[in-house]
Amino acid sequence: IDYWKDGREVNDNIAMIYEYDVDRDDDGFEMIPPRDERQKRSQINRGYTVRMTYSSICANGRRDYNELFQGDRGSILVTEQKGCAVFPEPAAKGDWNKVEEATADDAQKEAEGIVAGISRNYKDEAYHTGVPIEVLNDLGESFAAGGVRSVDRMQFTSFANDIRTGGTPKANEIVGLMTAIAGFSAVKAMETGSTVDIDPALAEFDFETPDPFRFDFFEEDKTNAKEEKA
């Protein structure tokens, strides 16, 4: 508690790191295509760990609430006030294979060109070339950036439609349970000052429950995902 020194017990600054192990059989596992003929698909597509950093700090009106997803092919920025955008990761100019095959002097120049290209792109192009993303709810209605009301309207509209049609919201009760478990684990980690292991069995039952991992794909992406996983 750094700012609100008025007797409150809830922290005004929080920084958390969540780590989730992802295996090949898990929903959402992303296959990585080989970047070189010497790479074996089975080796580069082993299980991996996804790390999520959560922070809630004292701020003013300069920044909106946002979530940033970073990958090797780009970043996705999700905000409530300004909409969503994807920032494609720029490709470095040059070929590392040429570095291995070239003479010492040529190899040095080729490597310097690649590194310089990466540095230049990371500082400039990747930051300024955000492409707006149109977000649709389950009814195919577009979300127009314009404040929290727009976000809430999408959720409530979809929820009301599920009641009418007997559907299941994407943010169903199992999603809520898993969210609560993550939150309570965070509180425990802050109180004890140590790492807390989350037991997956806390969200597992011996009867059928709604799927908390529902992914939407374009048809061509869905087909490719099945082929890659196969």
C-alpha cells in the first residue's frame, strides 16, 4: 500500500506472474513450423510454458485498461476504450544460412545487417503499424470502441441470447470458478510472499461441465489447425 495510507487493507499496487504449462494435447496448443530444414518438428513442438504478467497499479487518465498478448509473429492489444489492434512482428532482412556459408568478412556484414534490421524494426515499425481488429459477439454484432458500456452491452446481449436459445455463455460457471481460483491463489501468494501452485483438480468434476476453453476460428484456420495437430 503505497498511496492510499488511510487504513485500508487492499493493496493499491499489485504485480503477479502466472505460469501455465501447455502440452500438445491441450486446446489452444500452437504448432510452430520449422524455420530451418535442420529443425525437427517433433523437437520444436514440445510442450511449453505460457507466462502472463498481471499488474494493477496506481495510475491516472493517461492509460486505459488493456491486455497485451505477445508472440513471435506479433502482438495483440485489447482495450475497452480504444478498441483492439494487432501489431505484426516485422521480419528481419537477411538470411542466417548465408552467415554460415560466407567468408568471415561477409558473414560479419550479413549478421550485422540482420541484427540492425531487427533493432530498427522493433523500435519503429512494430510500434506504429497497428492494424485495427473488428470484435464480434456471438450474434455477429460488431463492437465499436466507445467505452465500457459497449463491452458490457456485448456481454449482456450474448447472455440474454443464451437464455432464449438454451446456449452456454463463453464466460460460463467453470470460467468463473477458474478465475476465482487464480484470484485467491494470487492473494495467497501476496500474503505469504512465496510461489503458489494451482492444483488443476480444483476445477475438475466427475460429471459433465461446460467447456471453459472455447476458441473461434475462421474456417480455413480451423482446417489448418486440425491438419497441424494431426
